[in-house]
Amino acid sequence: MADIVTAAMIVIGDEILSGRTKDQNIGHLADVMTAIGVDLKEVRVVSDEEDAIVDAVNALRARHTYVFTTGGIGPTHDDITAESISKAFGVPCEYDERAYGMLEAHYAARGLEFTEARKRMARLPRGADHIDNPVSVAPGFRIGNVHVMAGVPSIFQAMLDNVVPSLKVGQKLLSATVHCPFGEGVIGGPLAEIQKSYPDTIIGSYPKYLDGSFWTELVVRARSQETLEQATASVQAMVDGLATRQL
Amino acid sequence: MADIVTAAMIVIGDEILSGRTKDQNIGHLADVMTAIGVDLKEVRVVSDEEDAIVDAVNALRARHTYVFTTGGIGPTHDDITAESISKAFGVPCEYDERAYGMLEAHYAARGLEFTEARKRMARLPRGADHIDNPVSVAPGFRIGNVHVMAGVPSIFQAMLDNVVPSLKVGQKLLSATVHCPFGEGVIGGPLAEIQKSYPDTIIGSYPKYLDGSFWTELVVRARSQETLEQATASVQAMVDGLATRQL
């Protein structure tokens, strides 16, 4: 059986905490991790403050196989991710020769000045590897098990596509969904019994509320196809039994 | 000058971490906190595991004026928020007489069985106050500085509306936005200078990328109207100066 691979995410940015920008990256990373069999276990949204970033990076990189960050790698004064990550790892943050050259050439080709602000985007923790940015050149980077990416969703998604092939993936968590026309109050008891009978599964109940009535989506997750099918059949039988009783 | 009031949020639920459900509550809480002058400083998304919930609650309630949680207060076996919060506070989780009575009456009036699962929703940490749930009766609760609410967005929003009038609000952070047709690489240097000149402001730069070009939204935040206006005028003058140079 393959190892369990876990991940954590750090969303860096005052704009998310103020509500000005609505995050779109948590859901995307969650979808991608689930698809490749990595368990996303925790997400933190932190402000643009060095201590907050350093604390979150050091807490989470020790605990998980991978950490992914978004935000704060642009050229402005509030973009302090590279320096904060350097501090977390205890290495200098310095101009990366290759990143500097790429950015210099990029702006020269467009007749744009390579400003001090733009040069900031070439500053990386010493020893970091690039994560290619096909959209706007300025690279993300990987140091240790921490992957540092842009906050703009289209750039984040492009960078993540470049990271995924390098990840050690876990044994994919399989899932099956049972639609349940009843609210959680009806099914809570029997569902707990089924969960007890199948300790190797994770059975989730997701309440939905629409136009004055509750229904639920029941999701069974397991790493073995056989277990998944058995537990799902039990859940389906419970729902069918309740439906019959209601006729 | 009023106190600075800070808040943290804990989103509880495997369904967010798996990507199955896309969170809508972080953005809503952020908007409401900003509107009432409370600084939302950190958000954590944690799994439906007792240790994860207890650790997050205890870390954040010590650090912030308020903590808000969403999710995990329904009737199913994976709803372990009330028990986890009780554990974090070191108090028993037990049937709350008033909540039990309300739920019992609610189901009786609808000719529905008051199942063991439904009774679970009357279990609260000893000493907790109710947060009314106008949608589906089962209350949220407040214990100490921690406010525990539902994950279903319409119910969360209704509960939060009931909580807001009880909060000690901070001095509202005022903000002004300057539209900037240039990318961060152009403005990063001069913007950092303006930030240095106005240490009592928070100047954020939010890069936008559309159809192959970058622009930015520059947001100045301050607690004093006068400081806000001065700093915003400086930012606007910088943008106007750059626009003139480009003509």
C-alpha cells in the first residue's frame, strides 16, 4: 500500500482577509490534490506580515509532505513572501541569477524598464528551484517541501500544473456519492452505524438546504475499491429503506 | 482612539479540503468584519478531526478578540464541533435543556420523529449561550470568545447577523481605492516610498491580469480620515504622473 501523502496550503494576503478579493485558489488546489490522491489536511489564510507567514510555514512544513503557498510574490512592497520563506528556512533571500536574466530579457524584449520593483521578483531564497510561470515569466519557487506560487488564479493554476508532475502522489482516495432526499436528522443515526461497520472508510454527510427543505449528499471515501463498493451499497440500502418507509 | 479588535475564523469540514464544497463563508465573514471595523487576521480550514479542531480553537482564541467557526454542528456522526469545542474549553458537552426543548417542539409540530441524531444538535458545551438559528432551529452557540455557527451559507449568514450586534466593534478601518492602469512592476518602487511616508496606513496593491496585460487596484487603508485622504492623494498623484509620462 502506498504511503499517505498529506499537504497544507497557506494563502497569503490581506486582500482575502479584508474581503476585497474572494479566494478562488483553495477550491482549485483541493480539487487537484483530491484528483491525484494527496490529502489536503489544512489551509491557513494569513496576512501580509512576516511573522504570520514564517510561523505558518514552519508549523506546516514540519507536519505535511507538501506545503503550497499562494500570493505575495509580485514586485510591490507588500509582496514579502520570498523574504518570509527565506527567513523560515534560515537562508538569505538574494537575486537568483537565472530569474534575473529571464526577467531582464522579458522586459527588454518589450521595451519596458527593468525597474527596482520588477527586479524584486528575481529575489529568491538561496537554493530554491524555479516553478515556471508561463503567463508572466516571474517564477514561483520550491524550497524543501514548500511550493511558492502566485495569487492571481490563472497564474497559480498554470504554476500548479507545472508542479504536479514532480509530486509523489498517494494512493488515490476513491469516492462515491449517494443522493439522499432526507435531512441529516433522519439519517444521522443509521449513517453513524454504517461508519462504525466500515472503519476504513470516511463517510461524509453534506447538508443542503433549498427552498425550505433539507437534503443531503452522502459521500463515501476509501482507498480500496472493494471497501468503497461495500460501504456505498450499505448507504444506498439505508436511503432506499427510508424512502420505502416514507411511501 | 478605540481598541483594535481582531478576529480569526475556523472553517471545519473535510468537504472543503476535498474540494467537494467550495467555501463561501470566508468571503462573507471577511466582508462583515471589515464593515464593522474588526480586523480578520487569520483563517484556518481544518478537517473533521477532534485534535485539529481543538488545536486551532485554543491557538486562536488566546490570540484574538473573537473566533468564529463554521461547520460541523449538524446531527451526523461527522459533526463533532460541539464536542471538540467543549474539549478545548475543558467543560462537559451535554444536553442543553432549552435547545432540547426547542428542537423537540420543532419536530413535534411537524410530525417528525425526534431521533437520536436530531437530539445531538441539543448537545452544547456547558455554559454556552445560544446563537439563534432562524432557518432550522438548531442553535449555534457562544462560549468565551468563540462563536460556533453552521456551515450551510444561508444559515451561517443568518446566525452571524444575530451575533454582530453583540460584538465590541473596533475603530473602523477606512479605505480608498485608486485604479491604476499600470502593472506592479511599474509602480512597485514609488508605491513603497509612499508607504514609508505614511506609516499609519496600510497600502495594498492587488494585481489584476486580463487579456494579456496587468493593471492594479491600489487600496489605502487608515483609521483616520485625514491620513487616508493624504495618502490616497499621494497615490493618485503617482498614478497621474506615470500616466503623463506615458503620453
